Amino acid sequence: MSLGDKIKELREEKRISIRGLGRLTEVSGMHISNLEKNKVNASPELVTKIAEALDADPDELLHLAERVDPEVVDVIQKNPQSVPSFLRAAKNLTPEEWSQMQSYLDQMKKKPKAKKRGK
């Protein structure tokens, strides 16, 4: 399925018009129409806005758009040695190990962050 097909499917499920989605995402209805027809590409920021407007998973839409979430790019830029090292270590994980890793990361996200001293 293409990004355009998925956007159209989600938009129709939510009973939102092309113009309505354009208003929600601050782009023209024509641009939304062209996206749905796969005539134009969408920036990662627009894909994220569309996902929010349609209550969809932004990662799924970004994957269909063959784009990377700007937050992911930021993490990579802030950790230029750690991220490639992590990916090399993770490339041979089994599906079960990936699932375990995802569970671990989900638990880490839920932990309260420690406050920095002196602030």
C-alpha cells in the first residue's frame, strides 16, 4: 500500500473531506489530493501532521513515505558514535529479541526522568 492510499483510507474512515484534512494540516486540499494520488511527496513534518489529524501511527505513515521522523534524525545527530554501534549490534536480532528490546525500551520511556543537579 502506498502512502497516498493509506491517507485516503484513513481520511475516509474518519469521514474527513480532502479540504477538511487540508485545513487540519495547514495545506491546500489540492495538495492532499495530489498526495493521495501519489503525485507529490510529503515532508516528514507534513506526514506527522497528517498522522496526528487522522489519529494514525506516524511511524507507519513515515515508513510508507520512505521518510525518517525528524526526532529520529535528531537522536542520530546527537549520538553519532552510539547509534551506528547500536544498529550493528542489533542487526542480527531474532524477532523475539526485537520484541524483548521493544518491551524494554517501552519500560524505559515510562520511568520518571532523574532531575539534574543544580537546576
